[in-house]
Amino acid sequence: MNYTRDAAMTALIFGFFASAWFGWAQEAPPAAWKKRLGIAGGVSMLVSVIGGILAWQHWSAGSALSEPGAMRRYGIIVGIELVAAVGGALVLGLRGKRELIAPWVCLVVGVHFIPLAGPLQSPILFPLAVAMTLVAAGATPLARRHGLPPSATTGVGAGVCLLACALAALVYAFTR
């Protein structure tokens, strides 16, 4: 990341979505997980708020999305991601495979980070893409092996990945 504002926005967005994934993990987790998931969601939201404040303070400092064509590419990539995630979720729901929606969405989110790395000028998105894709691939087998819903394993894995990147981005924004 070349801009403090972009690092802060990354912390804001990834913190927010980490909280959402920890929330999704609460669909039907083991009772022992509930408190930890709540704490993780709260920490994620705190990181998001701090990132938002820092982004606001550095708003005029510039952004990779200010580069010619970057915002358009970003919008196209996110649009394709949304169509793929929602379309796949609808197909899975209609086929009676609702338990696979969380891993599907995680896979789509993971893969979409690869083309986003360019317009966002953010190399951290490549390892995040790999990590999220591995979470998506392993969540259902792990859940079945331990008698858990795939939303629990997917939500925890995706939440941890996004929170780790949000924290790294926040540290980067503060030390830049």
C-alpha cells in the first residue's frame, strides 16, 4: 500500500467483514465458542472504527483508487464478486445445500482478492486470497469431521484471516 488512507480503509473494511464472518460463525457453534466469537467480533469492530477514524484523518492524502481507471476496475471486480457470491448462494439454496453457502461465499471472496491487488496496489491481498481459499476448501471437511456446521469453521477461518490483515493494515497506517 502506497497511501496511509488506503491502509486505514483496509483496516476499516477488513475489520468490518471479519466481524461479519465471526457473526456468521455464530449460526450454530458449540456453546464454548460463543463468548470467544463475540470477543473476536468486538475486536474486529474496534479495529474497523479505528481504521475509519484514521482514514478520515488522512482522507486528502491520496489513494490508489485515484489512479486513472482504478475505481472502474475496482467496481467491475466487486460487481462480478457479488454476482458470483449471490448467484452461487441462490443455486446452493435451491438445491437444498444451504450449509455450503458460507464456504462458497468465502471462496468467491478469496478469489476476488487476486484481481483487486492491482487497482488497490496492495500485495497483502495475495496471501489473503490464498488463506481465504484454503479456509473455503477446508471448512466443510473439517466441520464434518468434528460434527460442526460449515458456517462455524468457515466463519472462524475467514474472520481470523481478515482480522489479521486488518490489524497488519492498521499497524502499517500508524507507522507510515
